[in-house]
Amino acid sequence: MSEDRITVEELKYMSIFSEVTGATVYRCLIDGESGKLCFLVKRGDLGRAVGRNGRNIKVLSELFKRQIEVFEYSDDITEMVKNLFPGVEILKVDVIERGEGKIVNVTVKEEDKGKAIGRDGRNVKRARMILGKLFNVSKLTIK
């Protein structure tokens, strides 16, 4: 794992998120490009974090004045990749170790490719940011 430290701002968001939802938060990451908050919660806490009909997310979005995304955390890079692309059937995840970082190639069903990439590459950028901070991934491609 890379030596990425949690900022005071992220710690504040994590504390409030945990208090409101009751979910165990592993990490909060702020997407510098979009300003979204990405929360990684303990396995099995995703439903608790989102709340009935997304109520917790709506309340926290208004409180933080930012969009929020929530994913289950895994310390296994392959499992984490799968968690970052909900609703996308992932066929294979290849992780290649390089000196400066890891390269991750994700193979998805052809009909899920657009969904995996997202509008303007949004989903790939978000996954690259999260995997870069957690697993020192320097490149992520969808095939």
C-alpha cells in the first residue's frame, strides 16, 4: 500500500459520516477534480451507510454540500476493483507490478464497457484515484 496520509478534512468527514450512518468508515477520499466525497466502508456496511431509500446519502450530501459515493472497502486489489464498478460484470482483473506503481487491466463484458468507463471517463478516473491512493496503482485500463 502507498503511504498516503489521511488529511484533517477527510478525518472530519469520516467522523460525521460514521456518526450519521452507524457504518464503519475505512477511508474518505476527496476527488480533486469533481469535489465528490468517496467513502470506503467496512464489508457489509454498505446498506447501513446508504440508508433506506438513500436517506443517509441525501442528508450527508446536503450537510457537506458535496456529492457522495460509497463503496465497500477490501484490502484485496481485485475485490476492490470489483467494488468500484457496481452493476458492471467484471470478467478479469490483471495486476502488473512495475517499479513506480501497479498497472491494472480490467476486462468487462462488451455491453458493460460504457457503463464501466462512465461519462467523460468519470468512473475510470474515480477508480484510478482511489486505487492510486490505496494500492499505488499508476494506470488503470478498461478492456
